[in-house]
Amino acid sequence: MRNRKPATYVAADQCPQAGRERMIMPQPISLVGAQARNPERSLLRHMRDDGAVFMMGQNPDLPVMPDRPTLLDFFHYRFSDIAFMHLLQCAKLALQAGQPDKVVLACLLHDVANGALIRVDHGYWGAQMIAPYVSEEISWAVKYHQALRYFADEAAGFSYPEAYVQFFGPDFTPPEYLCDAHEEARRHRWYMTSRLITIYDIYSFQDDWSVDPAEFTDVIGRHFRQPEAGLGFDNSPVAHMWRSMIWPHNFL
């Protein structure tokens, strides 16, 4: 079972929209193809008729992030339970196997986009999110693990995951861009760094195995360039991605 760090919650009278119902509008892309149950019109009508407002800033149902969030703060306060467990178990397996720090950290970060931001092309999103803070090799490995996980490499000890047959069906074929990325990665000098992510990835998560995030404090300290201003507030090209996880329900 997941043990969260003690969290503080924002009081109702600390919200900038206190006293009004605060509505959460789903992200536009999640509404594509679902017009029959599109909530936009009903929410706008509710705003007009009943004085409700759209969520901005801190959602009182979520833990308050520290003023200068660290990487592990996102693990504790924003990552889904599955992502929290999955990333820690993957990194722990790499650590137990005696892999170098770069592989352990790559395993810890490989699904960082899945944690609380976006699932689509998560390897590419994740690589962008971490690029300012890790070595080029680690961000490269995170990007290309997305393609490599669909292609077996028996010599390296990786078979196509049985779980993927259940997830996508037995006839699933990766799209062309991932096939091209796989071929490109196979020819790259950092291929094994990315391939090792897929080897230590856990495709059926172990509910009875708890890993303490603090085990990776030293690895993170050595190889993750934590910004002094905090992730999301350092004016990096990806700060907005981290802010989107801090305030995931902002209307705009």
C-alpha cells in the first residue's frame, strides 16, 4: 500500500474563488469524439444561471505542493498510485541488478509523463520534461523506450510483454513512426540504456511490494539538476509542464 508524505490541504477561505462553486472543465482533447456527453454547454449554463466559476489555482481537494517543488514532491503529491508504485519498482529492480546510476534514474523517470500529465506519446513528453535536468543520455533513453517496448530483443533478455496482448490485442502493430524510432535506436550508441528500461519495466505491477522513494535521494541528488526555484518556476522551456501537474484543473 502506498504511504504518502503528510500533506497539507488548502482551506476553503484561502481559495481565490471562495464562496462560489468551482467547476472543473475537462481538457478539450478528452472531449473529442464525445460530443454526445460534452459538458461544456451545461457548465457554461451553470456558470450563467447559478454563479459558479471555473477552477483556477489550488484545487482544495488536492494536497498543496511546496513552494519550490522537488522531483520527489511530485511523486508524493501528484503521481497516481499506479505510477508511484511502478516507477519505484522499476528503479529498484535496476538498483538491485547493480546497474549504474544513469540506468536507475532513467528507470525512475521513464513514465514521468504518465504519472500525472499525459499518456499519449508519454516517452516523448517525458523526455522533454526532464531534458533540462538530466544528462542527454537519460532523456534520450526515456524517449526511445516508448518504441523499444514494442519490439523484442531476445539477445538482450527482452520479450514482447504478455500484458500488451491483453492491452492492445494480438493483432496490434506499432505505427510507422515507432517502427522507425526502433530502428534508429538499435543503431545508436545509447541503445542499451534505453533497452534496459524496458527490461526492468514491470508490466503487471506488484501490489505487495512497497519501495520507499527516499532510497533514490542520493541518485537524484547526483544526477538530477533540481532547480533552486522549484520545478515549474525556473523559467525553463518545460516549466509549464510541471505547473500543469501542480494545478491540473486550471480552466486556462
